[in-house]
Amino acid sequence: MSKLMEPLTVGRVVGEVVDSFTPSVRMNVIYNSSKKVANGHELMPSVIISKPRAEIGGDDMRIAYTLIMTDPDAPTPSDPNLREHLHWMVTDIPGTTDASFGKETVAYESPKPAVGIHRYVFLLFKQRGRQTVRPPATRDHFNTRKFSEENGLGLPVAAVYFNAQRETAARRR
């Protein structure tokens, strides 16, 4: 197993959200211009209020990508009956740029974990062409595998996730 895939497998992103894949495009997700998302690391809800900058690698601006941010632990990790909850979707992102160059088809919804530790997963898919991806009708009960299949996206080309839990007054100090 590649070093890139191991934390995604241990964190059950591979298995519960997507099938095993081979990462082929670099993706960096950065909150507040300095907090880079790293697999399995925790970010405080106060840090993730505003949408992050998502930098897309690749070597060709003509290739378009779709970025999805999803919570497979909604509403609680012990009873994820809304699995998955879609927090953000950007389509038609040109390679070698960032998500701000794409089309935000589902506006960023800042995570607000009420109970337990939630995983927030960013997945990047290579599109067949521009304007080929249709947004889902609802955020709740989103299914990454089904969405990918319906839109001809195949397996992800990159993924990263972080954990977050409710901030208590004591943790904010």
C-alpha cells in the first residue's frame, strides 16, 4: 500500500467513502492561508468556518476536475444515518490552478460537529470534459460512489481528510 493511501485506509475513508485508488494528482487544501489539511489531523471548528483554498496539481489546464467535501459521520459518528453530508462541491476546476477557478455548484457549508469526532473528506475527480457534472438535489444522504458513477468520474485522483469535533469553552483557551 502506498504511503499516500495508508492514512486514508486507516481512517476508513477508503472503504466507507470511496474504493481503493491510486493518487495521481497533487492536491493541497489550506484553511486561513496557513493550516494545511493533513490526513487524520484535527482542525478546530473556529479554523474551518471559511472555505479553504484548494490547490490542484496536474500538468494541463485543459483538464477539468471536480472537488467534493463530504462528512461521512453525519449527524454523529455512532449513528451516521445522514451519511454522507455534502459540505462543498466545485466543478470545472482547471488543472494547475485552485478551486476558485472552478464553478462552485454547492456552496461551502462550514462544518459544525455537534457530537463526536467527524471526518471531513476532500476528494478530487478528473472530469470527462467541462460542464459534464451535475450537482446533487440534496446535501444529506450524499453518496460519493453513486455520484461519481452517475457523472462518469471514476475513482478519485486525490483525497485528504481531517478530523474535527465541537469546541468546548475550555478547549478554546
